[in-house]
Amino acid sequence: MTVLNFITMIARPTRKLLMPRFCSVADYASPSFNWYLASTFASAIGRNSYNFACAWILVVSGHGVSAVAAFFASLSMAELIASPLAGWMSDHYDRRLLWLIADFVRFLAMLVLGVVMTTSDPHWAIWLSTIPFAMCDRVALTASQSMIPSVGAVYSLSTANCIVCFLTQSGSLSAAAITGVLLQVCTPMVTLAALALAFALSVCCMCFVRHEPLPAQDARDIVDTKGSGLHFDGHLLLLATIYTLLYVCGMMVSVVSPSFVFEELGGSAIDFGQLESAWSAGSILGAILLVPLMRVMDISILQLVILALAAISFAALKILNLPWALLAFAVLGILYNLGRVAVEVRLQSSVPRAALGRAKGALHCSGMFLSLILLGMGAVVSDKLSPSTIFLVFAGILALSTMALVAFRLGPYQRAE
């Protein structure tokens, strides 16, 4: 079975759920989009397995939350610097070529990291590896998400984004399961070498995606926006705030969950893989819920409900043990991905296609900025607080932020709408 056939097989149930009933799957067949999905799936395995493996290696080495916080802070700092440049490049160069280069560089970097870890301090090797990984990750994600309106043009924006997000989170789920097993039975070098193959597979699949130049209207948009750039009105400011809070939710799970499993739950690498799998399984469900929920609820209200429920779920981790903690992380995965897809749909529907890269870069910069502040605070106080207490404090921050957003929506922003 080829990669393309495999991706088509697992994506078919999602398409049937999200497509209008009077349309068949064959009517929407797009080999180029299928190869795009295959590359997305493989790349998601690579990027998430890198994060999972590095976080667990740092935790079991005895450095706890502070080492993992420093790891993700390095990632965030590099992404913060790379985001504006990645956005500009995505709007001015071939997005498909940018993705190919980024994933090929990550393939080589992961192989080099595995070798370097055997000859030097793994902590410094991992922290230094965040520079090429984070920069390539920003370029690849910004370029790939900016491609969705064109490569998935046969679908509505909500349907195309849900399908892409479904495959992305399926890749994350696969990465969690594969990484947990490999870390348990293999050395770090062998684990990283095996996981690097995901990026090589992504490059191969992307080579079959048809090059689609920007339409004439988008070319005019580029000319028109070169001088003026993006203007952040109330709508984009609200989207940036929601995106930032959701991004930090995911960052909190990535940073604190290894120590939460290792220190409080007394779990192993397999348990950590199960927790990440629960998060990813929830994310997969969240990726396909947007379309049906949009039929019964306004998308802006839905996003506020998501933030409120996420605050409750983080707070509940203070009193939960396995297996209930797995359920809580699954719920957080649902809320996180549902909110992220909603932000992508609203962004792509309100920003010209030729400016999507810069808009995405600006939103990601806001997420990076706040996450760096919280990661810095976490690195300072993490040794004094238990992981579940950190989750509880963040739940309070999230609840206060949600109330502020509700007040903002009921104030001048609503009148402007």
C-alpha cells in the first residue's frame, strides 16, 4: 500500500462527515491534495516526535521541569525570531519549495542530533538543536497553512482546514505512540535516527504536490500590500489574543506533562506516550467538530466557550490520577484543536490569500511572546511548585483572560461589528 493510498483511506471517513451529503468522495478527488495530506501527516510525526523525545530525555536525566522549560523556551525564542521572516517568505516565494527545504533540513538535523548526543552533553545538544528545528518548523508550518486555500480549493475553508488538522493530529498521535515505545526499547541515537525518516517521507510526498502559482487577484494583492502591510483592527487583535491563549495551552501541556507523569503519577515512558496519545486522540476529534458546531453556534462564541472549558480542565488535573488524567488531557486536546481550527478558518476568510503568511506570522509572534514570558516564569518557580499546581495557576490565568475577552466582545468590538 502506497503512502497516498494510506492517507486517502484514513481521510475518507472525515471527508464523508464534513462534505455535503449530495456530493460523493470521487467528486472531490484531488491527487495533489492527497499528496499534500500525506506530507502533512509525515511531517507531523517528525515534528511531534522530536518534541516528545527531547522532553522525555531531559526529564529522565534528572533536570525536571526547568530543563524542559528551557528547551521549549529556546524553541519559542527561535520561532519568535523566525515567524515574521517565515511569513514574509511565504508571501513572496514558492510555498511548496519552502516546505521541501525546511523538512529536508530537519531530516539532516535530527540525524546529526542523534550522533552528537552520543559524544557530548545531551542537554546542550538538545538546546542547540532547537535553533534549526524551530526556524524550519516556522517556515514549514507557515508555508503549508498558507497553501490550504489553493491546494484544497475544492473544499470550503472550514472543511479543508478540518481535514488538514485531522491528518496533522493523526500524525501527532502516531508520534506519541511510536516515540514512547522507541524510547523504552532503544537508545536515544537510534530513536532519533528512526524518527528522522518521517521528515524524509514528508519531502518525498511533497514532491508530488502540484505547483500552483498565486492567481492574478492574489498577485495584485501582493503589490497592494507591499507598502501598507497588515493593519491590526479589532477583529485581528481578538484573533491574535485567542490564538495566543490556545498556543500557550498547548505549550503548557508540552512543558509540564513529562514531569507530571514522571514525578506526580510515577509513570514511565510508556505512560508518557499514553498521555500524549490521549491529548492527540482528543485533538483528532477536535479537528472534525468545527463544521457541525458551526451550524448551531456562532464561531466567536464557540471560541470563548472553548477557553472557559480549557480553564476548568487544567484546574481539574490537580485532583486527578490515572486513568482520569488521561481523560482530562483528551478533553484538552479536543478544546485546543477545535479552537485552533476555528482561528485558522476566521483568519483565512478575513485576510487576502497573498497576505496569509504575514498574518499567520504576526499571530504566531503574539503566541511566542506570551509563551516566553510564562516559560521564563516557569523555569524560575518550577522547582518550588508541583506540576499539577502549575496547571492550576495557569487555569486561573486562562479564566481571567476569558472573562476579559467576554467583556471586550460585549464592549466596543461588538459595536464595531
